[in-house]
Amino acid sequence: MSQDFQQSLRRRRLLQGLGAISMAGLPMLSRAQTPPTTQVNTSKLAVTDTEVVVGQLHSSTGTMAISETGSIQAEQLAIDQINAMGGVLGRKIRVIKEDGASDWPTFAEKAKKLLISDHVATVFGCWTSASRKAVLPVFEKENGLLYYPTFYEGLEQSKNVIYTGQEATQQILYSLDWAKKEKNASKVFLVGSDYIWPRTSMKIARKHIETFQKGKVVGEEYYPLSNTNFNSLINKIKVAKPDLIFAAVVGGSNVAFYKQLKAAGITGDKQFLVTLSVTEDEMLGIGGENFAGFYSSMKYFQSLDNPNNKKFVEAFKAKYGPKSVIGDVTQAGYLGPWLWKAAVEKAGSFDVDKVVAASPGIELNTAPEGYVKIDANHHLWSKSRISQGLPDGTFKVVSESPELIKPDPFPKGYQ
């Protein structure tokens, strides 16, 4: 038996083992239990007796590819595992992949194609809030269903979106309260990329700092996506002398931002910094030596020590290589196909209205981050975590919420 064949066999067995993942309280349909298409598809979706078509809509090119590639990979891994165990309602999943190319109008065009021309049963996609806002009118008009994996600013709820990342109260408020408790941070410098998510997130952060923590915002700056020159910002930070830099720089700009901070002597052993937007994916480009000592606020880190995560990391690396890494949004992307499968099987139908109605209360005990549950507001109950970046590019969890945090996309006093 050749070495290549043995390796292939090991990977196949690993995927088959992980294919046994099931949703709490939801028995998996056997291959023999395949309801007729006329029963499970009454709204002209791309569903046959043997196949269901779904869409993927992420940036595989452009400045956001550094962040979105992991989501593409994790969603495909979940779909492969689901197909290995027989698919959904006895039907294998076929994926149509579209590239939003880090351009918001392109996202809207591709969403129309997937829903109107391809008649996909659901879409797993988007990353930035700008891309989500661009496609949202399309999904609502065409009654499509989007599983959106990114932590975001909240202040949104749609029948046509399941939000598998954190919203502001689970990420922003938790991290600011932790920073105040641990470092007594009262002078804060806010910085972000110049689009919806960072600006809205920092508006919420400012409100929390000034109104609820009685602190002071000593600077607030925004830079275009793909910006690579942060010298003026660094000079302003040095003058302001903040207790905390609270950052929401996204995509490829992170590489220049953290390298230039280090070159200017602003390092983790001298300056307290918490970011909302650096995961293991971004660390590949940034380099652990440039981020070491800074902190990141996410619900998931690859280093989480639990049986679910160990299986997930092993399967991911078996498929994408031993050097591949898994970030927060990658893991949240992985949840999408599983949550959709659970809702479809609970509804006994691929019809969007029925799947949406079945979604609240869906539980997933096998999530790599731990137990999660879909709330009636279409967001997930999940824990919040703070991790410190290490020189080798990994993260060490230093704080975790004791309980799951109920999602609250419209918190009182922050709008």
C-alpha cells in the first residue's frame, strides 16, 4: 500500500468520523428517508431528487481575500462532511462559488445571480458589513437566505439572514469592560478602516467609554480599505498617549498597521492594544513578532482546548494542509452549513420561509467554539473571549465570559 494511498485513506476516515456530527435533539435522516421533491421544494429552488444547490459568496480576490479565504474553506469542509453522511434530506449539496472581489456592488450583482438565475436554496457568504449591506436588499426582495459569519456592529435584524458571528454587545462591550477592569484603561484612542462596521462599532465604543465607563476618547481616526501608510496615525497616537488603542482595521491593511507600529516602537510590552479584527488568518500576513503582546477580542481561537475544536482543527488541516490556520470568522463560517442542515431537517423542507421559521432554538453541541444556539433574533448565543498574541503567531486565551451571552443587536442607550 503506497504512502499516498495510506494518507488518503486516513483523511477519508477522519472526514467520515467527523461526519457523525449531529445537531442536539435532531435525529439525522437515513439515506432511506428521502422525502419527495414536490414535498420539500414548493418554491422553485434548485432542488432535485438527489441534489440541492447552495451558493458561496465571498472575496477570493482583492484586499479582503486575506480574511475571507478561511470562510470559503471552512464552509466547504462542512459541506463535504455533510455530503459524506448522506447530505440534507437525502440530497447531496452542490456549491456554486461566486467571487465578490472585495467590491460591494459586485457582491450585490453576484447575489442576484445566485438567487434569481441559480435559484440556490441558501447562500453562505459576505465578510464586511459593507458587503452584507449591499446584498441585504437583494435577499429580502428575492426571499433568499444568507448565513453571515462575521462579527459585526449589530443594529440589524433580518428575516433573511442568520448571523453566526458576534454582534457588538458580545464583542465590543465585553472587551472594553475587560480592558477597564484589567488595565484601568480610561483614555482610549479609536482607529478603524473607513466603512460601515468600524465606524458604527466605534460609535458604540465611544458611547460605552464616555457614558457608561466615564472615560475619555483621546483620538478617533479612519483610513481607506487597502491603506498601507499609518505614519500620521502613529504620530497622533504618540502625542495622545492613550491607555488603550482600540482597533478595527481590516483586511490587508492590518499587515502594514502592525508592522509600522512595531517600527515606531509601539509594541505589546509598552502599549495596551485590543483589536476587534485580527484572527489567525490575518496573523499569517502580520507576523506574530509584530503583534506579540497585543490582544484580540473574538469568540473563537484555534487554540481553544475542547474535544469539538480538536476534531475540527484536525479535519481542517487534513484538508487544507498542516500549515493552515483557523480564525474566528472561519469557524463561524463552518457553523453555517450545519445550522442550515439542522433547520432544513427540522422543517422537513428547503423552502426559505419554513427553514426560517424552524431556525430559532436550533442548538449545536458540536460547534468548535462550544455550545451555540440560534436566538429568535437570528443571532447566536455564544461566549466572548480575549486572547493575547504570541510571537509564533498563535493566541493565548486570557479571558472568557463565564456564560453564553444572549445576542442583543439593538442595545438600549447605544443607538
